[in-house]
Amino acid sequence: ARWVGQKLVIRIVRSLTPASVGQLNDKFADLLRRGSIVQGKALPQERNEPEILSLPRLILCPHRRSFGRFRQLLDAINRAECA
């Protein structure tokens, strides 16, 4: 994972199903400062890491607090159904 401005970009090995992303949004909305958790591709600012540009990402704008809750999000991502 890395910060790109106010966005946290979590690199994942396999894309999640749309239903899984929806479940993450429902369960972890309290972590978000604004917007929602979206699945996407590398942001332009990540071009300096060409070896991982092809990995899918989860992109969100979280509050920078509640790190225990953030750990729960990571555990849920690891358990989520892949596409």
C-alpha cells in the first residue's frame, strides 16, 4: 500500500468481485473521510514502480486514525471473493 496525496492505494494480487467491493464499502464506510472504496488501476503517480503497475488496486480516502479498524479492513480484503 502507499499514499498518493489523500488517497490510500492498496495493491492486491487478484481483482475482487463487485459484490465484495460493495460489502467492503458497507462494512467499512466509517473509515472513509469521503467517497467510497473503489477498485481500479495504478494511478499516474505510481509510474515509478513499473514492476507492480499491472496489479489491481483498492483506492480509498480514509481518515488517518482507527488503525485497529484499518487492520480489520485488510483482513476482510484477504477473505473477500476474487473475480
